[in-house]
Amino acid sequence: MSNGNSYLEIKQSPELSGDVSLYGAKNAVLVIMASLLLTSGKSRLKNVPGSSDVLHMIKLLESLGAVVIFDQVAHELEVDTSGVNKWQVRQDIMKQMRASILVMGPLLARFSRADIALPGGCVIGSRPIDLHLKNFEKMGVDIDRSGSYLKTHASSLRAQDIILDYPSVGATENLMMAAVSASGITRIVNAALEPEVLDLISVLKKMGAKVDLEVPATIVVEGVDSLEPVDHDLVPDRLEAGTLLLAAAITGGSITITNAYADHLAVFLLKLQEMGHQVSYGFDGYGISFQATQSPQSVSFKTAPYPGFPTDLQAPMMAVQCLAQGRSVIDETVFENRLVHIRELQKMGAQILVEGSKAIITGVEELYGANVIASDIRASCALAIAGLAAKGTTTMTGISHWRRGYDRLEQKMASLGAFIKLIDSSLFTQKPSDQLSLSIKNS
Ligand code: UD1
């Protein structure tokens, strides 16, 4: 899908209101799709978002020999891994999506080898993969780093005690997927336990893997000989939930997200309540109802691994602080350079100072529409949210990021009353049959 001159047009919007539901989590579906390489046969995933990262992962799996059918109307994905016969991830695919690194563990488990093009840095920081690589080496993997590909090989994967210096989501997932077929018991200490990691664990267990959790944050894996294909309904996307709640907050609205889990957003929801907003949950914390205060107070927070405040909601929460009363200090501790949205918010009239990893925001009375550029997925949310409250019209380019993270999120926001639409230049140059490709089976 070309992004050419496409952009989002956002106008100052009335209070959002109504009910909305979430697609499955992008960060769960990508790794779960990678995990299907551990099996041979047909698996089915439900509530799959048609975001472009998912389309990239489909391309990756197809390039390895999988047959994939994505019904974008029903949001169901069928992946047949019987014919997978390659273990090389090409540079063009790796460049489009860094999460491609997540096939390394499953390919090592299936073929005892994986050749992966080197991922570069990206706008939110250098994003090293040292924690993946040094622990793969501990598990008996030889890694040749000399060329433009990481060439890896393990005659047999060794179960190990692994201690992560930092609870990296990707490293936890990659190592766990290799460990499910390493004979013996692997323990991953200081593991990431994000809801998306737990969703991967439930998929691995459905496949027949033996995986347990020990407090406070250890994953114990006992290797098995073979794993079976699965049917799985994905965990709802807590980051899509957070974005919709913030869109409601900044417009002073009132919405219900019918399939959100409050537990997955505990610290984030606490901060919304501290701002003065009302948040209530359904039975067992399932379903979140939100009613905005008309005089929001600033709050401060620090991003942290789960269950702390999610780094992926830092930028959109900052947009909301720009119009709150008082001063907010936001400390981004997870990624080194995830404050690039600030420059664009400043163009809209936000008062923000940066000191190292901290942003200090002084609430203003009004934001103003501007031409802004999204630099990463979550920055695109921040700018769209700011645009909903800004006087006049905001146009946001760089929408490839918006599309990477979400499946037509602008339409969900519009269904709640937001004045937001995608002006898609590619539609002007497409044949009618191409336009339909969004809503038909893409095989
Ligand atoms: C995942 C999510 C991303 C989210 C992030 C943190 C996916 C597809 N993406 O990314 O949306 O923002 O978790 O919740 O699930 N690090 C190292 N060495 C490594 C690996 C990571 O130093 O080998 C550092 C990173 O540079 C970063 C921090 O650890 O500063 C967290 O990264 P990590 O948890 O690995 O994030 P991802 O898995 O890339």
C-alpha cells in the first residue's frame, strides 16, 4: 500500500461518545505469527488487525514457504506452515519491520539455523539485539556476524539458565520460542511479562509446549519433541484501548471499550483517574467505561516495563497533558530517543521543555492545527489526539507509521464522533479492483 502523499486530516472535534471494541494486539499477533513456524500445519488466528506490520509479517512467512490466507473482513488469518523450507529473512523484509527478528528463535528450533539480515537503528533509538544474541549463544548457537546477515547455526539447542539484564519483550519471546524445543529445562529470569508475552505463552501451551511462570518474573520452559498447530483468539490491544481513551479524554468525551482488560492498563488508568477522569470496569475488569472531566489536572509519570506505565502510551498521554492544568514531568526510561513527537506538538502550540530523558509540559489553554509529521507509530497517535482538540485543521503526514500500528483506527475514532479522515492518495491512482483489495481475502 503506497503512502505517497496520503495524510490524516483532523479537525477540532466534539466530545467523543459511544461504544467501541478492540482488535487483537499488534504486538501479540506479530510474535504469535512467528511462533507458528514451530509447527507444521494449518493454524488459525482470530481478531487479527489488518495493520501493515501484520501484512509485512505475512510477506515474511510467505517468503519462507508458508501459505497464508488473510480474511480482512472477518479478521481471520490462516497460516499453513507445512511447506516452510527456508530460513533466511531478506534485507528488504527486515528493513520494513524490525519485529522480523522474532523468527530467529522459531527458525533455530525448526531448522537449527536462521540467517537474518541485520536490523538497523530506528527513530526511537539504536534498539540493539545484544540480549537476544548473547543468550542464543549461551544456548549453543554459533553466530557469524561478519557480513550483512547474521548467520546462526546450532547443532542442538541447549536448555540454560538465562538471566536478562533488562526485561526485553523481544528477547524474552525469541529465547522462549527457541527453548520450547531445546531438550531440558530453560529458565528465563527477569523476563518481560507484558500481556502480549503471556498471550504467546498461551499459544505455545496450546501447541503442546511446557511453559510455567515463577514469581516474580521467571519463565520456565521444558523442551518437547514436537508442537501442533493452533486456533487462537488474540488478546485485545491494550495500546489501541489507551489511544481511544486518550482521544475521549482530550475531547471531554465519554466512551466504553467493550473488550478491554483494565488489568492490562492499571497504571495508565490510575493516571487518568488522577487527572480527574472517571474510569469504571465491568465484571472482572473486562470492559472499560470512561467519562472525561471538563477540568483535567496534569499528572507526572515514568515509563517502565509492564506492569509500569507503557512506553507505547507515553507520546499520546503527553498530547493530553499539553491541555491539562498545571505542570507534568514525563520520564521516558525505556527507549533512548522516544521524544521526537515533542517538536511536532510544539508546532501546535504545546509548551514543552526537554531535559535528557524527561519532558516538562506546562498546560496551555489551546492547541492550534498545524502540518505535522509522524515519526513513529505512537508519535502518530499523539499527533492525531492533539489534532482532535486543536483549533482548526491538522494534517499529519508520515502515516505509514499510523498504518503500521493500527487497522483503520481513524474510522473507529470517527465512529465515536471524531472529525478525522484519511486522505489516501493511492486510491486516486488505483483501479477500482485494487481499492477492493482492502476488504477481500488476500491470499
Ligand atoms: C516491544 C514492542 C514495542 C514496545 C517495547 C517495550 C513489539 C513488536 N514491540 O519492542 O511496541 O515499545 O516492546 O514495551 O512487541 N534492548 C537492549 N538489547 C536487546 C533488546 C532490547 O538493550 O537485545 C533495549 C531496547 O533498546 C529498549 C529496551 O531494551 O531500550 C526495551 O526493548 P524491548 O523490550 O526489547 O522492545 P521490543 O521487543 O523491541
